[in-house]
Amino acid sequence: MSEVLRELIHQAYIEHLYVQAAADAERLRNDPAERAEMQAVAEDMDDQRACKDRSTSPP
């Protein structure tokens, strides 16, 4: 297979992945269950940071 053909196939594959990723991101942004899960994760991370900050701050 020529290098040019290999590069064209690779470029088409990469473009397909970007289109798929954009569609997945849009679907996730608009899914109420996904939004609720992302919010729960963000809150959990905030709680963990707050606990870490309290444990590392001087008395």
C-alpha cells in the first residue's frame, strides 16, 4: 500500500473519530442522567478538596 493511500485512510479515520466524539459529547451534554452524574462527581470532588484543604492547613 502506498504511503499516500495509507495517509488518506488515516486522515479519514481521524476525521470519523472527531465527528463521533462531537456527537457523543453533544448527546452527553443533553442527557439529564449524564448531567446529574457529572454534577454528583463535581460535588464529590469539591468535598474531597475541602477535606484535603482542612487536613493540610496549619492549625
